[in-house]
Amino acid sequence: MNNKYLISFGQSVLNKTANSFVRLNQTNELGFFENKRGAGGDETKKGDVLIEKSILSEIKNEFGKNSYVVVASEELGVIEIGNKHKLKDGIFIILDPLDGSNNLRPWKTPSPVLAISMAFGYIKNLSNDNFDSIEVGLVKEIFHGELFSAIKNQGAWLNNDYRLKSSKQTQIKGSIIGTSMDCTGTKFDIRLQKLLPILREKSCQRRLGSTILDLAMVATGNYDAYISINSRCRIHDLSAISLIIKEAGANIHFDVFGNDGNKNFLESLILKKDRSILSKITFDVLAAGTEELFYSINKLL
């Protein structure tokens, strides 16, 4: 099993799942809440459940007999698949079945902005660097068909034929910056005050409603930077897209919350099967296309 095999499998699964979801959306209202919360801590929608079930079925069919796989997914938590005797040669998959679910309304809309994210790594390579253990990252935009992918040390691609390169913007002035302001009341006021020095200088502000796709825009160069200081990003949000951003030449930094001194949180999640990691550990994120812009924003934050 190698990275080319993993990326080929992941692309096939994500394309198949996205196409099926689009067809379902034509006749079903997928934005209704299921009256429960997933392992990641967010309320579960019907669409989350359908995608996760479909992808897990594909993983079981592919790896169920001769391999060992640990899947960490936003909804169900941590699932073991296959032969435990193959642990040393096993892989892990970090899955976000539906990012941007706030865009999936409880009434029917034609093409909400939604993404599926899958990250692959080898269990034997888990390390204190956490996200550096990711070997393959895939993000599929469901309704508009874009597929973002990366293999560690081999680059990042859009739809397999366009090599991704991040922005060359070096200054905040004139930049296009994505920001997440998904909070209310006093929390909104505090975050706005923190961002004001940057927002005053930027040219344009953007938000797609999917953190993963907003970060993907940094990899494409459509955004010069993306900032999330809500402390709401989680492991399944960042695992795949962080690799894609790095392989596109951009810079990304995380402030980690809730890890209680546990430096190797991926090892706890994958080897110890601690599903609480999916909800307990959160991140603030700064990504920027150039080092100069990254440090300028970081200094103001």
C-alpha cells in the first residue's frame, strides 16, 4: 500500500459519494437535524449521516479483510476496520463527511457550498508533529465538482490537472482575506476588535461558510490569507487541508486548545481510540500564501 494507491482510492470514493449526494438532494431535504451530536460536538444533520455511512461502506469493502484501518470521523468517532494483526502496516483515515453544513438548510436549495474531507496516514509514522503524519489529503467540493488533493512532498492539485500555487501577495494592504466571524454577542465584539487592524487594511473580505473550502482558497491563491480565531476548528477540519496548503507553497499555523499538555493528540485519537479528542481539541488557524503576509498578520493578531 502506497500514497498513489491511497489517493486513487480516496478520489474514487469522494467522487462517487458526491455524485450520489447531488442526486439525493434533488428529491430529499438533507438539512434537517437528527436530534443528536456527533463525536466532533456539532449537531448532526441528515446529510452528515448519509455521507459518512456511504464512505465507511466503501472503506470496509476495500480494507475489510487483508488490511487494518482506523477511521476517525466527525460523527461516529473512532472505528476499527479489518485485521488487527496488520496493525504495524495499518493506515489511519481522518474523515469530515460534511463541512459547511450550516449551508445545508432545512429547506431545499439547489447547490449549497459543502465539502467532504479525507486525510490518510500510516499508523507506524504517527509522531509528535501530528498533522505532519498526514501523507495524503483530499477535499471534494460536492456541488461544484472541484477536487483538491495533495501527496506529501509531491505537490497539490486541483482536479488532477492544475498544480496549485498560493498567492504572491506580501502586504495586508490590497489583500483578499477570508475570515470566520461565526459567533454572536460579546464573543463577536472581542474577535472583531482583534481583527480590526487587519480588516481596515485589507482590500476584500471573504467567507464561503465552509472552513475547509475557505482554507482551500489559500492553496489556490484566490485568497491571500485566511484567519479563524473562533477556537472552533477541529482535527477533522484541518487534517487534509493543512497538507494541501503546505504543498501549494502556503504557510499555516495552529494555536491548539484543550490538549492538556498532550502533544501527540493524533496518537491518542488513532492508537488509544480516544474519541473525545475530536471534540475536546480545537484550533485557531492562520494561513497565508507568503511568509511576509503571514508574519504581518500574525504580528497584528
